[in-house]
Amino acid sequence: MENFRKVSTLEEESPLPFPELPPGVVEMKVKEGSKIRNLMGFAMAHMEHRGSRQIVFSGCGRAVTKTITCVEIMKRKLGGLHQLTKVRYQMLREVWESSEPAPGGTPHHLTVHKNVPSICILLSRDPLDPNQMGYQPPEPARSPVAVGEVPGCSTKGLKR
């Protein structure tokens, strides 16, 4: 592969794994190069200012961890969100081109099909079916903690 360079990567479109979503639900497609700040700004605006009840985050390959990070940030900022997580595989098609063209002048193309892990996470203000695989209830509200105080930790015996 050292004599080839990647020309394009195409994701095979697949429907969301949540069949009973109302129309108009925002889907945040997280990519490897996406900026978390931009993703969160858009998603928070929809959930807070536009009154959306549900939002879906999806990402595949190297974007899976970034997708989970976005979901965890949103859950902590908004609170009271039900979560439904689905993991699956998605097909990627990469097109590679030879960096040294053949003597005839046209470069050789190579197509590679990859199955990569993918995640889709539905966040909802409305309750979801707790019997579904991948369901997580909202986290209970925490009591406020004084600055510098960590629950369950004692500073007794520590040198300052």
C-alpha cells in the first residue's frame, strides 16, 4: 500500500436502529475530525432553545469515542436524559490511487471494503422502554459539593 494514496472514503448509508423515532429528530453524525465544541453547540441549541425532545448521536470507526464523549457531556449539562445505545458494524468503501502511474499514463485504482464498528445513541427527555437492550436511565440528581470537597475522601492525615 506504500505506492497508493487514499482518494476517498464513503460510508454506506444505513437507517437508524431506532424504528419509532418521530420525524424531524436531529441526527448528529460525528466524524473523526469533528470538533466537540461545534457538535455540542449545535446539539445543545436544538435541545435547549428549539425544544427538541430527542437527539441521536452516531459515529463509526475512530469517531466512536468522540461520539460517546459528546453524549456524556450532554447528559451532564442537561440532566434527566434517557439513553438508548445500539452498537453495530458499518461498511466503509475506500478508494485508493497508485502514486506512480503506469507507463500508459493512467493511475491504477484499488477499492477496499471495510467493516468498522459503529455506535448510535438516542438521548430522550421522554421515558424510553427500560426493557430494551442498551437502555440507561437518567442519572439521579447529585447533591451540591463544596469546592475542594470530594465525596468519600478524607483529608485527615494528609500533609499540606
